Amino acid sequence: MKLRKELKLRKIGKDYIIVEPGQDKVDLSKVYTLNETAAWLWEELHPQEFSKEDMVKKLVEEYDVTEEQANKDIQKLLDIFVAQKLLDENY
């Protein structure tokens, strides 16, 4: 799978947001917020191809979390990415 390449991660204050840039301006009706961990993972994965296993491995390596917990957390994050259409549909 792959994250949509046109999406941009921005940090505003303490918040991390994903925006869909328009042709002339940012469409603020399509803004998605991420926590610090999800934002870190987004930066690690964007724009290359990856698998759920790649995501779990990165989370386990970077944070003090078991593989079982990382797997659960990644599944929740992927569910959000799918629901919000943040993944490239060509993958």
C-alpha cells in the first residue's frame, strides 16, 4: 500500500494535520489530524510503498511497545486511513 502522494503533513502549534492542497489554495474542509506517533509514522512511510508489517516493525523499533500492541494500534490507524481515503487507491 502507499499513502496518497499529494497529501501534505503540516505541524501547526502542537497539532499535526494532513491537508489536501488545492490548485490555488489549501482546502480546509479536507483536513485530518494525527497524534505525534501517527505523524512520525506518516513521515517514515510517505511516499514509498509499505505493508502493515513494515508499519508494525517501525513502531516496535521506535517505541517501547510489544509487537502485539503495535499490531492492534497499526490496524486502528489503517482503518482510519482507509475510512478517510488517505491511501493511494492504485495499491
